[in-house]
Amino acid sequence: MIVSELAFQLFALVALGFVLRRFGVIDDNFQKRMGNLLILVVLPAAILSSANTPFSEEMGMSLIWAFLFILFFYVAGIILLRIATRAVRYPEQNRHLLINLLMFANTGFLGFPVVQYIYGGQGVLYAVIFNLLFNFFLFTYGVMMLGGREITWKKFLLSPLTISMVVTIILFVTRLEMPNFIVGVLDKLGGLSAPLSMFIVGGSLSVIPLKKLLTNRHAYWVTGVGQLLLPALMMLLLWATGQRGVMPSTIVLLAGLPPATLNIVTAEQHGADVAFATEAVVLGSLLMVVTIPLTALISSVVFGP
């Protein structure tokens, strides 16, 4: 099953990052440089490569509805979690990290292949929209909260990540296709996102005792809320509004994935609790073998094939 294969690949890369950090091949400075490479080069390439995904005119209205529902998911989710997490006795910066871990799931490296396996090319189109909004909110709200300062719009709009998102949207709207040789280069660069992210996870994990990882109740709380409660609430909303088929099933599946490894990268770059971010990401990835099939199964019953 593809989910099991992805889980194995994920933890194999994490283990390699763990070993490289333990033997001094990766140190703090090198790990931060990998984070910069991921955000400034690799991730924009991955986003641009998705722009060549073909779509038909019949899906136009469905894609618009998907955009609106995903936008609602992020806006309402962030607002509700900001209110709810005030009851958690964490320092202010770690409270924002907690929200990031709950809202920003692994919709890229894990999301695209899982959606393609379960829902095919139609599901991938919705995954593209989900990832565009994911990047917008993570690198605006998410980074702003962790950094404790506002991001200047000039800096944000001129970043490689934002430029790649704008170009991707233009390519979708105009239906222009990039030459195959350019797509090939972008695909290969984008393919580095998983190894780089997992190396960072493994490097951070090397300083965390295993006992602490398995006994951190807050990490289990992140998994329960992020991978069970939030997708369940989203499922209820989509069902109540009459949505059926691949679109709502894809949105619910992506909303319930484990936390993205980019949460560790941004935490490290902005001085947040890297150890806790790593624990939540790794624990959620461990339990995804159960949560993903469960979510897909329930969605098939609620929304139909």
C-alpha cells in the first residue's frame, strides 16, 4: 500500500538525517543552510512544477468551491485555535508554534502522492490549490507569529516562494504549458524537498530522548486534534453544504495529514521550540498509517466514490 511505502521512505530519510547529525556530518549551521535552500529554491521549484498539471473546463466551478472551502479552513481554524490554545500553559511563542503544527500539515511531500493514489489526477488539482493556500498562510501568518514581528509586504511579495505561486496561478488561468525540459528541471529540484526536510527532522531528533518523544502528551494532543478532530469538523461542514465526490474527500484527507516538516524549518529559523516541533511531526508521521486510511474510509462513506 502506498501509504505504508511513504511512511517507510519518510522514516528512512529521518533516520539518515539522525545518523548524519550524530556523526557530525550535519551541524547546526549546515542544518540552517539546508532550511534556507529548501525555502528559497527547492520549494518554489516544487510549486512551479505543479503548474503543468492539466485540468478541464468542467472542473472550473469545483476548483473555485475548493478554494473557498480551503480558505475558510485556514482562516476559521487559525481564529478558533488562537482562542482555544490560550488555555494551554505555553509561552506565547510556543503557543503560536502549536497552532502552526495543527494547521500546517504535510500536504506536499505526503499529500500529493497519497491523493494521486486514492483520487487520481482530479484529486491532485485540489491538492495544488490546498498547497498554494498552505504556503500563503504558513509564510505570512505562521512565520510572522514565530518571528514576533510583521513581515514587510515588499519582502514577502519579492520572495522566490511568492513569485513561484503567482506564476503558477497565471499558468493555471492562461493554460500555458512550460517546455518539458523546464518541467524536468523543476521536478528534479522539487524532488529534493523530501530529503532536505527529513534530514532536518532527523538532525533535530538526534538531540531528543526517545522516552521524551513517546511520552510528550502535547505531541499526542497535536496528533489527536490535527489528524482527527480538525478533519472531522471539516468533513461535517462539507457534508452539510451538500458537497460530494472527490473534492470534499481530498480536502478532508489533506486537512488530516501529520504536521509538515516545514514547521521544524520555520521553528529553527525563528528561535521557536524545535524539539517539540520535531516530536509532534515524528509522532504524527508514526500514527498516519492509521489516521490516513481511517479518514479516507470515512470520506468514502460520507461523500461517496
